[in-house]
Amino acid sequence: MNTRNTKVMNRFDVTSRLIAKLKHEEAVVGGIGNTNFDLWAAGHRPQNFYMLGSMGLAFPIALGVALAQPDRRVFALEGDGSLLMQLGALSTIAALKPKNLIMIVMDNGIYQITGAQPTPAANVADIVAIATGSGLARSSWAADEEDFERLVDEAMSAAAPSLIAVRIDDKPGVGATRRDPVQIRERFMHGLGVREPL
Amino acid sequence: MAIAEQQKQGAGEKSWHGIVLQTLKRNEISLIPYVPDRVLTPLIKNLHADPFFTTFATAREEEAVGIVSGAWMGGRRGAVLMQTSGFATLANTLASLAVPYQIPLIMFVSERGTLGEFNYGQALVCRTMRPVLDSLALEHHTITRLDELEFIADRSIKQAVTTQAPVALILNPLLTGGKTFDK
């Protein structure tokens, strides 16, 4: 739980490692800004959903997908600043216990995209302690890249929702998502098997 | 006697909350996140008691909108229950998620702030609701009569789904009895 023992990793690298592990059309919801820019840059998949606003809703949106499709693993990628906007969502998820939901928090302690201002939590709060205190017992810091991959593997077969926090550097996202919300939503629904293309 | 109670007697066994529950079920809307409200209590209680529905509280209305949006994309229909003051927290989420992504977000809003409101803050925040809905050109209906409830709710849900657009169904005190100072 102590962040001082964790390596500072890179968002794009960690995201790419996650995507490389997905073999069963797992859904991935990317929170706003750099989080979904790096998801986009890691290689578009039909099962990816990219938020273009509604800061803080990556976990709730992923929860909705997880409740709709309990047999599909659903990942949500969220920044620490975004998560701070919607901490109550952690308790909602803890109460519902969707075992197919895996939450990943990219924590650099800053609002990178707006000018790297520190978040109010940066020097005082611990995301994993908050998650654990919110009722998510399966919450861990990833010590390094190898540990991150191990935690993802464990979460894939867990019987409870998992949260993995990753300490990341202050680098901006590598790519830029195409901002076409209708197409993003429609492609995602195709990717989830809800609809067929016209 | 509250007007809503008189209407209830006039309509036999039918209550406003019974009609809402049956209309949700008939339209296969099974996921119901809510932020509670005194007036909505009988509806919330009956939704919890019915295993057809997955009914649960969220910490904020935005969260509930995110959940039903994700569920819609995953092939499951939902609706959000809230109070007027809760709707007032939603402008950004409506403008950046529900509207641009064309999600048929179905909202039931218990209307406070009018027809006997005793809390000045509720009266003020209520005045922001329709301007926000109108500014985004969102479909909304204020339901005042029990005999119109089923038609408005059922048609509005079907329209939301087929046109992939949000709708707000505002449950007025004339329908529900509202919340009064002595309760």
C-alpha cells in the first residue's frame, strides 16, 4: 500500500502491456484525456470506449457494461484526478461486487493535461487506501511493470472486483483519440455484440 | 386529501408508482440506480422488492447516468431516479456523455421547489431544471395527472430508445402529492 515502494511507470507502456493481454474481447473504458489518448495509441479495438468529457465516470460507465454483460471482463482506466471527482463510485462498486470489473488508476498526482498542477490528493492521500476503505478489498499498488501484469492476470480470474493503482510519470499521452462520439459509441456496441453494422 | 390520493382512489388500485414500475418493466428497463427522494420512496421500495429490477443507490446522480449509459452500450436498459436538486448536478454529464454519444438516457425526476415548497434552496434550484433541459433541446414532460402518466411514460421511453435521445420525466406534486412541510 505504500506508494514509496512502487516504481514510477509510464502510462502508455502500462496500457500497452494491458492491451497485449486481452484475448477474449474484454471491454476497456478509457477515462478522459491522456488516459484514453494512450488507450487509443495502444491500438484501437472495437471493444474500447473513449470518454470525451464527463470527468470521473470511467468506473461508473464500466460498471454499467459489467452489469449488462456479466460474462465479459470489463476494464476501466482512470486518472487519479478523475477518480477524485467520483470517489463515491468506489463504494457503489464495492456494494454491487461485479466480479468481472477491473479498475486501473493511473496516478501521477497531477492534472497533466491542464498544465501539471498537483491534485489536492498528491501529497496526502493514498488511492489504494481510499479504495480499500471504500470496501474494495482487492485493491493494490503495482510495484513495477512485472507486478502490474501479475495483478492483471490475477484480476482476470478473481471472484470480486479488483483495483490496480499504478504510479506513473508526468508524460502526456502518446496519441490523440478521434473525437467522434457517435462513432465511438456505435463501434463499441458492435464490439460488444449488441448491434450489427448497417 | 392530497390530489394524488384522490386520483389513486378514482383509478382503482393504480398508484403513480405502480404505473411507473409496470411501465419500466413492460419496456424491459431493469437497471435502476437512484439517489433517493422522499416522494420516490414507495417506488424505490417496490423496485427493490421486485427481482426483475436491479435497484441500488449511487452516491451522485452523475454516477447513475454513467452506469445506465454503460449498461445501454452493453445491451441492458436502465433508468435513473432523482430529485430536482440532483438533476441540477447533471449539466456537464448530459452535455458531454448522454447527448453527444446519443444515449437514450431515461430520467425520472421528482419535482421539488414548487406547489408548496418550504425550502428556499429547493425552490431556486428547481428554476434551473427546465432551462438546462431546453438549452440542450432535451425532450421533457411534466406529468401532473395520473390518467396521463402511463401514456406519457410509455411513449417517451419508446421515443428515447428509437431516437437514441435522452428524456426527462418530471413527476409533479399534482401527481405524487409532493413533499409538504408537516411530513
